[in-house]
Amino acid sequence: MITYGILSTTADTEKSLLRELWEYFYDTYFNPSEYYENLNVGTGTMLSVRVIILGLCIGICVAAFAAVFNKRVLGDVVRKILGMEALSPESALTLEELGFENKPIIRLAVRKSTSLRRVVKCVEEQEFDKNQAEKLKEYQQERKKNKKAPKFKEQVYKINPYADRFYIPEDMKYTADIKFEKKGNSWAGAIIFSLIMVVVFVAILVALPHIFELLNDLAGSIDTTPDNII
């Protein structure tokens, strides 16, 4: 019981310390009380500026992880298709034949990933689209004869990742190889880059008040109106 009490007290102390550190950081650097009279900029506007900077930093970090995901995870599909020379509808392979039947994220990617679908083609989808185009052409001919014909309902093919076959067209294999090249991209690199962005974000927060103070002083030295406001 004594040990549990000590651990509980230690945990509460750590939580309290972290909370105090966060509150200090928030009040001092993220949302301090401030007003730059010559710029007519106050706390609310500055908070918005900091939120925008935070959003940009988060967006850059997400983009870094997305790039690694494309190169590493989706790139495995591309490299496997190229390695097995599935470069035409006749040589197309299923995900099971490619060795990805037990990877849900790959099954989702062949259906939803715009980046992957630009180079990896589905035989059944192409056949469906070709048939759809022929039906549309027939409809347009019929429409010329019968203006009251019902509107053509275009359908979208739903890829079956368990049965459909996939390939990379011969003329796109070099593009696919370069686009999904694995070299130079790693999860560790993305993590390190994100940590660097955290440091950059904190540095910007620390520097921002000084930058606005300089701008405020500059505006004050230029503007000689009674209100002294830009």
C-alpha cells in the first residue's frame, strides 16, 4: 500500500509538473497578452497567426509521412508488379498472386489511392469502362432519334481486391519506378524531420513577439498621425 501511495504521488507530481510547463508555454509563447498599438494588432489576431503557423507545421509533417507511405508501402506494390513483369492485361495478377492478400491497407489502396491508381491499372475496371463507353455511345445515337429518352445513368466500377487483376502498362513502368523509388525515404527520417519541425515551431513562437515589436516600432517611426495607427 505504501509503495502504491508513493507511485501515485509521483505520478500526480509528474502530471502537475507537465501541466505547469504546458500552461507556462501556452501563456508565455502561444497565447500571451499583447498589443501592438502601431499595427493595431492584439492578442486575438496574434493567436490566429500562431494557429496558422501550427497548422502549416503539422501539414508539412503529415506530408513527410505521406511521402514515406507512398514510397514504402504503396511502392512495395509497384515494385512487386514490376518485378513479376505484370505489364499488360494479359499478364496482370491478383493481389493474392502478388502476395498482398493479407494486407488490408493494400486492398484499400488499390481502390482508393489516387497516387497508386495513376500507374497501377485494374483489368476488370478497364473492361467495365470500355463497356460503359460503348453503352454511352449507343445511348447518344438513340437520343438523336428519341429526345424523350431517359437520362443515361453512368455507373462507377467497384474494384474487388480479392479477385480483380492488376498491372502497370509497359509505357508507364519507368515513371512508376521513379515515382515510387524506395531509396532515401524512411520512417525514421520522417520522425526526425517532424522533431526538427517541432523545434522550428517553438523557435518561431519565441521569435514572433520580437519580430512584431520591431515592426511596431518601425510603424511608429513612420506614422506621424495623432492616432499613430496603420
